[in-house]
Amino acid sequence: MSLEPRAFLTSLFEAAVKAADPLTAIRAHLPERPKGRTIVVGAGKAASQMAAAFENLWDGPLEGAVVARHGPVAVCERIRVLQSAHPVPDEAGLAGSAELLRLVEGLTPDDLVVALISGGGSSLLPAPPAGLSLEDEIVVNRALLASGAPISAMNVVRKHVSRIKSGRLAFAAAPARLVSLIVSDVPGDNPAFVASGPTIADFSTAQDALAIIARYGLALPEPVMRHLRSGQADAPRPDHPAFAGQAHHVIASAGVSLEAAAARARSLGVEAVILSDAIEGEARDIGRMHAAIARETAARGRPFTKPIVILSGGETTVTIPPGAQGKGGRNSEFLLSFALDIDGIDGIHALAADTDGIDGSEDNAGAFADGGTIHRMRTAGADARAHLARHDAWSAFCASGDLFVPGPTGTNVNDFRALLIR
């Protein structure tokens, strides 16, 4: 291996992100030009980059808008880039949702709608049904984020408290031809779960949403519960005639990005193995599981022979108790738990990061860890176990100088984890 461990791990992250580059991915999935208008709509953390890529590739008239999160965005000339809040919705998101619905009104079979969808769109597109408010949707979102529920379960609830999710945007676009180009950030790459599927219907029901609410003990506003029980919450089913002829393509995913990272590792002389691109569960528990594999490999050469880099993806969760005030996202929490379990062990280096470049609410994508991380935290006056207990991994890694801050990447295929054992 020609690079030092952190440079090596960073190069794997960069390879994973490059494999999900919107320009490369969209080029392979351009739809045919229509007789009529071409309207672009979309939402997600990669929305502006996808829009800029589509503009660059599309040879013909074009109009539309996408909703990205507040912060730096790619510059577009023909597609307007609107912005709203993530992970908690805001008023700007209401306006963004209304604009996307307006853009697809009154279209004909000769028109084409291109939907550019990526992770994060659930929060960026609030659109509460009649009788509910933005505050109701915010309460739902916060409760889901703190619940520890997997993203698939969260999105079943979100789909049924919305006028735009679960295929409703596509339903509004009928009878126009609609093609969805999707950057997947969900385990298993089910397109109906990415951004809660504004253009992809599925067979989940309001009863399914109620069952999830009961399973995770969510305390939601009474108007929300009344809506879910009313019979008005169910979305159009995938077999509705309005969806006939509509198409979708998952153009980038965690699996493709992990394969690219593995290829990069091998090109640098290190064998690579992919555990899974669809790992879910509590971040700290998944961290301990990865640490156990790393320790066993380092000490006994099983289940893998070193040197090796172990890769995984998916989306872990963090169950946050009432009143918790810590800073940190799921990748940082994963890695703090991992670091505690490899404390003092030489030859193990790890990077865990969100491929969109932002993990949680701060400016880091994640962090690095090795056998000396906990010692560095202790020297800086940080108690790693106390930080983990209060879900404050960012502060711990900030103290040790181990934060990973690449900046927003313009794509999002979820968690990226790389463990180097030498």
C-alpha cells in the first residue's frame, strides 16, 4: 500500500462518491425527447447537481425546478433550484412542494416529465394534507428521526401524511410520460423508499403506517392520527392506470459505490471485501459488530486474511431519548462505538462517513478512528463513553482531531464504512 492509512481510506471514499456522480449516471439513462414540453422536477440532497448534469446533457427545450437543501448548490441556467430545510421541514419546503405540483399540472401525453430524485427529499418536500399543518409534519418527522426506526418504516409513515409523496407527484403529472432518475440512499434500493417516493407508488397503506406508529411507540398529534384513520390517507396504488407507461431507473446506489471503492483498494495493492450494502440497525451496535470482525481479523486472521479493507454500506439509525442534546450523526456514533472496542489495538484504521458529505447537523461527513483514538480523546479531556451515552460523538471526535470534513459531495448513496486491517 503506497498511501498512509487515512489517505488510503479517503481515496476509497472519493472513489465511492465518484461512482455516484450524477453526470456519469444520468448520461446512461437519458430519455427520448418528447414531441411536447420537457419538464424537470426533483428533490433531494443531490437535486441541484442532478439538475445541472441533466441540463448539460439535454439537447432540447427544458424548464422546471428542483428542491435542494439550504446551503451551497450547483448553478443551473434553465432549471430553477429552490431550497428548503433538512432534516426538519420548513416553510420554504411547503413552497417548493407547491411549485413542483404546479409544474406538472395540465400536461398532455406528448409532454415529458423527468423526475430527479435523491435521498433527503422526504424532509425537503413537506406537503401536509387538508386538515394538517406544517407543524404537524415537523412533529412527525422529529418523532421518526428519534425513534430508531429503519428508513423503510419511517417512509411508510411519511408517505401517508403527505399530498406529494408515495407517487402523488407522478399521479398529478398524468397523462404526461414520466421518467424518474433516482440516486438511491436506501438499503435494498427500493425506488419507492427514496425520498418517500414522490413519483413511485407502492402498496403500503395507512394501516401499515398506524402499525409502525404503534410498534415504535410514537406520540403523534391527534390530527395526524385522525387523518391516518380517516380513509383519506391511502395513496394511489401502483396498478392505477395513471401510472401506466411511467418508467424509473436507479442510476446510482451504495452497491455500485462500494464496488468502486473495492476496485480502488485493489489498485493500491490491498484486497477488499464487501460485507453488505444494506446494513441497518442501531449505529452503536453495528459499530461493535464491525469492531469484533476487525479484532478477529487482526488477531487470528479470520474471517479475513490481512492486509484487507472491509467495506460496508446501508443506513444505521440512532434512537435518541427525550432531552438528548448531543451533536453527531449516525456515522460518527457508529465510529465512536467502534473506536471504544478497538482501543489500544495496533493495525486497525477506519473511516465512517455519509456519502453526501454531511453526517448529522455539523459540517463533517464522519470521522476516522484507530487504536489510539480513545487515548487522544482522553488526553484532550473527553470521556468517550460519556459522549457515546449522550449521543455526542461529534464533540468527542472534534476533541481528538479525527473529524472527516470533505464538504458536500453533490450525491447521496448513504453510509460508507471502510476498515483497514494491516
